[in-house]
Amino acid sequence: MRIIVGGISHESNTFNPRPTKLNSFKIVRGEELLKLEPARTLKMIGVEVIPTLYARALPSGVVEKEAYTTMRDEILHRIDEEMSKGGLDGVCLILHGAMTVEDVGCGELDLLRAIREVIGYEVPISASFDLHGNIPAEISDEINIMTAYRTTPHTDVSQTRIRAARLLVEAIRTGRRPRPAVVKPPILLPGEYVITDIEPAKGLYQMLSTVDSKPGIMDSSLFVGMAWADVPHASATAIAIAEEDTDEDLEKAWNGAYQIARAYWDRRRKLRLEVEAYPPDEAVRMAKASRERPTFISDSGDNITAGAGGDIPIIVEELISASVEDAVVGCIIDEEAVGICREAGVGAELRLEIGGKLDEVNGYPLDVKGRVIRITDEGAVFRADGVDIILTEKRTAFTTPEDFKRFGINPEERGVVAVKLGLLTAELKRIAARSIIALTPGFTDLVMKRLNYKNLKRPIFPLDEDLEWG
């Protein structure tokens, strides 16, 4: 059995006008790719695994067409070579589900169609996805098996990739031709509203195993969607995989997918943020008054892990204005400010303009006066009053305590810690005595009505509340 493995994974924020270039992607090939979960799983089963490339970039703006086609065409060339050597038994991909490509649209759909042109429709394709994917209905014509994460924050990435590989092998060995049934309820919520370890999302995702166990259904998924992608197919998507591409099994799968979609729709008004949320000035006041240390503030509108710019200084401004002491901000991306700090050196007293260079729509340069207290290979720490501002040269998401410790800061010893995230990651939740979401503006604004959607299919909840479905 010969299976090719690869993929391109990107969560594209279409509100961010800065395109994602080829050098933003980390690309692995050959032996490095064979270390990833799908390849390791397939090798343990006894499959001959053929690596192409796997590319992944931090969420950001739309992917440049040239960058995408360069990666896509390398994958296609390798597949074409292997088809000419004696054919393939399957294709196993690692995808995201929310990649938007300049002048192309849905990158996943384009990639699958391009692969089909090379391998035809007899060779099965399986792929793992992020549950924040925006899935076009037409994808069911191009892929046999698709399975998504079932946790937010994502703790089942490896399990999902392994599941995609095992389901593909099962289909090949049994000779079945699975096919997805797709149901798209008109809901598009930020992921922060669908946390899978609290109700009602917890029960929704537990429902998937019940649907999986039904005769004629191989697997099921619930995609929440990517709220900051202004594309026509952005919405929630429920999927059930029919074991066979027959009318009987497809009807069973459609019923299963509809059951999931209906349950999601019926609970839409009960979905909520996991933690308290306030406008930015109030969030800072609450954090300052908190006796719980450390109190984390999520700068949700400038969430780097969902494609925002990462340099809006509003939380820094509020912390300084409120005279908050013992605070740290991770981070403000500002290559120019880092360069000035490096040139001045540790201990230098400076006046800096920070931020407002990457997100010029929502951001603004903030004038701060303070002292350089640390220089690292990745950036600098600048202290303005009681606030330590971590300045980085590159887009960096602070998702673990170690990210802070690389700058000589232990977040567990601080009073207030601000991060450019929406959800706190599992690692940060473990150390946060209290967590507050600041409803800040930006390319990942949780107040969706403040964003200028132009291409999204309407009506859709919560932008349009008075609608019926189903």
C-alpha cells in the first residue's frame, strides 16, 4: 500500500491587508515530514509512505497567490511522479480549512481539485482539519474523508491527524469509497464562544461519537468556522462521512450531519465566552483591582493566533493611564522600536513610538517614555512606569510561560499579564489566577458588528439575529 503525505495549513484573516508570503511558511520535507503523526501512523501500519511537503504559517493575512502555487505545484509534481511509477493507493493531507488565497479563494478546495486532476477519482483522499475551518459545500465532491479537531483550545491535534490516517487505511483495505455529507447552518461565531470543555459546546462535541456509531457513518465533525474571514462560504459546517458513496449511506450521513447542525443552531444563543469580558478600559481597571495574581488580560481584538497585526497599543496605553504596577505585555510587534532599543542599550532612558505599523486600520503609534531593561535575540523589554512592554521584531504569539521567560520575565510572579490572544492556551490557563477578555478593536474583533463584512453570505447569526433555519 502506497500513500502520499503532505499539506498546506494556514488560517487566513481577510481583514488583515498584509499578505502572507512564502517566507512566512515553515516547510518540512523528506525525513522531517515523516516524523509527523500521519506518516508515523501509516509506517507503523506497514504502509509505504511517500513525503511531499507540509507547510504551515502563523495565522495572518490572505496567502499570496505565488506563494501558494509554488507550494501546491511542488506537491502536485511529486504526486505526478509517483503516479507514473506505478500509482498510489491514497493521499493523506494535513490542512486547516480556512486558507484564503489571493485571486484563488478557498485554498483547500483548489488544492484538492488540483490533486484530483492528477490522480483521478478512484484514489481516496483523507485529510485532518482545524475545527475553525470554513468549509465550502463543494468540497464533498473532491475528498473522501475529512475529520476535524474536537477540542478548543486544541488538545487533540495528534489524535485527529492519526484518525485521518487510520480511516484512510480502513477505506483502502475494505475497498469502500467514503464521501462527506455537508450541512451548513447560518452561524458564524468567534471560536472564543465555542469552548469544548464547558456547556453547551461540551455536549455538542460529545454528540459526535454518537453520530459516528450509527450504521453507514464512518466519522463526523463540527466546524465552528473562522469568523474573521470575509468569504462567501464562512460559516459553521457539520459533516458526517458516509461509509460508501451510495444513496443509502449518503442519506444516513446527511441525517447525521443535520442532527449535529440542528443541535448547534438550537444552542446558538447559549454559547458564551468562557471568562468575564469588558471594554479595554474597564478590563484594565478590573485587573488592577484584582487580588488574584497573576490576572491575565486577553487583548482579543489583536489576537495574533487568529491573524491580527499584533501591534495595537491600546492595552499598554490603558495600563499606563491607570498607573498599573507590576504589569507585563506580551507583546507589541515593532521591529523599528526593537532596533532603537538595541542601539541605545540596556539601561538607556528613551522616548519611543510603539505600534501602529502593522495594523494601521485599528492601531496607532503610542508615545511612551521609559527605560530599556533587557535585550534578547528576539527583541527587547522596555519599562514604561510600572509596565514592562515586550517588543519583538517578528510576529510572535505568547502562548506559554516559556515565551515570557525567554525575555527574563516569569509571568507567575507578575500582577497583571496582557497577551494578544483570545482564548488563553492550556499552558497559560494553568498559571492564571484570573482571566479577563478585553473587547478591543482589531482584525479579530469579538464584537463582529464592528467589522465591515462585504462578501459573507447573509443572513447569518449573530450579525443577523432574526432568522430561521432548518
